[in-house]
Amino acid sequence: MSSLRTTLARRHAARVQLRQERALALAFAAAPTVESAHEIAALSSRR
């Protein structure tokens, strides 16, 4: 049971990370100015 719970937790963490990366990519693509895109890129590098 412990290994199942560990596997589920890892998969959940991976899905959360992918969701965050997709949201960041969408924000970067939708940035209205080059400066705001640069700020978004700077935020992503701090993660």
C-alpha cells in the first residue's frame, strides 16, 4: 500500500508541475509587451 501511495503522490506532483509549466508558457505567449515577457521569463527562472 505504501508503494502505491508513493507512486500516486509522484504522479500527482508531476501533473502539478506540468500544469504550472503550461500556465507559464501560456502567460509568456500572451504577454502584451517584450518587457512583460521578460518579467515572466525571470519569474520562471526563479522557480
